[in-house]
Amino acid sequence: MPDARILGIESSCDETGAAVVRSGQQILSNVVASQIATHQPYGGVVPELASREHLRAIVPVVRQALAEAGQTYQSVDAIAVTQGPGLAGALLVGISYAKALAFAVEKPLIAVNHLEGHIHAVLLEQRQSENSDLHFPVLALVVSGGHTHLYLAQVQENLWSYRNIGHTRDDAAGEAFDKVAKLLGLGYPGGPIIDRLAPHGDPQAVKFQTSQIKHPDRRGQKQSDRNQLSAEEDGPHFDFSYSGIKTAVLRYVETQSLKPVIEVRRQALAGIDKPKLEDYLRLCDRQTLNLVASFQRSMVNDLVMKTLTAAREYDVRTLFVSGGVAANLELRTIFEREAGMQGLPVFFPSRALSTDNAAMIAAAAFPKFMRQEFVAMDFSAEAGMLLR
Ligand code: KG4
Ligand code: ZN
């Protein structure tokens, strides 16, 4: 296998990332500049601000990644960049930079789907820990702020292919975590805060129902496309829906008259620079902690149960869980326990590689490098890019 050093660049949302990965299996550097502080006052990512921050960060982040890896612009073998899905303006910063660099130093350019990157984050770390014993087919749950997708993944001679067998019909799981945290005055991003608060509440205290989806999703499909789908392609789908639980939390807040205490908490936290767990705990009463714990338990149970049902239906041999929400401790624990009971191995990226980073982009680019799957200089961002 050739010894290829690939410089990866990621700018699809609110993290500017650059990394150097050797042959899809060894991280030489992985630098992430987070924009959380920029977006925090708005309670979510503001696309215009994201593009501006990427522009500011991209040059120093790439320089740092090369320096930490002991590489130069000239010494890397290829440049890989996220093509989509993501925010168009944010993607364009990474793509324009990568194109200019590839042109200047005469290196091949590789376009990577961000979701494929999340899946390869798992593979990269498995290879890094010398676990090459992966059995196919693999079922990958990519669960982040923008996605809750199930993919069947296969590989043949470095050609990876993916088949989507489930997706969210409305909110992504991470989006539900973020919206519920915002609603409860806990700040942004909500996932990591809820993750840390949940163990302090009773997960059985409030009963939430997650939606059970029975009918196929036909939105956005033309009749001609529907007719073309063979029974096999059309196969069983395992879709998710999380806008209902978010509304149920809102209803609970209203019926229990929690708004005044939420407002007090919001203002108190806004006045603290980098609040700690103790600050959150001091500002949350038992009822709120119970609500947070119950919300997280319902989300986790739904993600785990639907994924395991899909795994049985498609008779998969390995499970991957990746994306920002895969950092969630309870999700990991329950997945491991439940998949273990089915005798199904489940792999997660480390917490650092769960959220957006460029090492996963450089890793996903390696099989494409091997196949010489390079892109021409006229390729562009694809905000709604599908994974196939
Ligand atoms: O993959 P990612 O960094 O960006 C996207 O591609 O969306 O995922 C970010 C999402 C956010 O919604 C964030 O709240 C969620 O992942 N997240 C978590 C945790 N850490 C990040 N959700 C639950 N528990 C966590 N520990
Ligand atoms: Zn992501």
C-alpha cells in the first residue's frame, strides 16, 4: 500500500478543520478552530458569520496542521476537501482555498462527502488501533446537528458505496438536542450540555413518545422516479422524526409554568463566561434535571431501537455510530449494551472525532486517492449533496 499523506480541509458548518492523515490510518495532525463563541449569542449557527469566520481561520489552521504533522505544502500527496452537504457559503471557503492551494503546489484534489467523512472517522480509528477485523455489511448511523441517517456501507477494491435506508423526516437528533437546550435556557450547542446534565436527573420522570413512522417518505420524489425504484432499492426504511418530542418538551414547559425560571437561568448563564457543570447544576431545579434526563433517554432509546431493528432486518454484521451526537455518553452506553445483547459489534469514533473535523475528510479521501478519483478545478460546493 502506498504511503500517502493527505491534507484534509473541512468547512461545512461551524468548525474550520485541517488535518494530515497518512494512508487513511494514522493521524499526523488534526486542528479544529471552533466558532461556538461567535454563534453562541444567537443560539444557533448564523451562515453569514460562519463563512466570515472560516475565511479568518482557514490559513492559520492549515499552516498549523502542516506544522504539527511535520509536513509542508509541497510534501503532502493530495488535498482533500468537503464538497457537501453543508452551508453553501461555508463550504465555498474550504473549496476555494483547496483549489487555489492544489493549483499552486500542483497536487491532486479530492472532493469528499461530509457524511462519508463521519463514517470514515470510525474506520480511521479502528485502523489506528490495528483492528482490521471488520465484517461487512456495515450499518452506519450518522447522527449530528444536520443528519440522522442510516447507511448500509460496502467496499470493493477501494470503491465505497452507500445505500440510505433511513433518515429523519424533520429535525435531526442533534438539532432536537440544541432546540430543547435553547428552550430550557441552557445555551448553545445543547447536546454536550444535556449530556452532562442528564445523569443528575431521573430519566423515568417524564414520559415522552417518539414518533413511529409507518408510511414511506415520498416527499420530493417525482412519480417517474418512484416507478423506477425496484422493490430491492425501495426495501424497508427506518425513518426518524424528532420535531414531536421537541414540541412535547415545549408543552411540558408551558403546562408546568417553567418559563419564569428558564428566563432567570438564561440571564444568569449569559453573564457567566464559559459556565461549568456546577453553574448549570446550581441553576437547574430537580424538575428541570428530570426533564433533561427524560428527554435524553427518549432520544437515545429511539435512536438505538430503530438502528437495531434496521440491523436485524438487513442482517448486518457491524454497526458504526458517528457524528456529533455519537459523543453522547448515554447513547454509547445503551448502544453497547443493546447491540452486545444481539451479538453485534458497535464502533464509535473517539469523542474528538465524533464532531466535525478534517481528519475524517482526509481518511475518507484515501480510497479515492488509491483509485485516482480526482476532481477538476471547476467542481463546486453541493449544499444538499447525497451519499451514495
Ligand atoms: O457532527 P457535528 O459536529 O456537526 C454537524 O455535522 O452537524 O454535530 C454537531 C451536533 C450538535 O447538534 C451538537 O449539539 C451535537 O452534535 N452534539 C451532541 C453531543 N456533542 C455534540 N449531542 C448529544 N450529546 C453530545 N455529547
Ligand atoms: Zn458533521
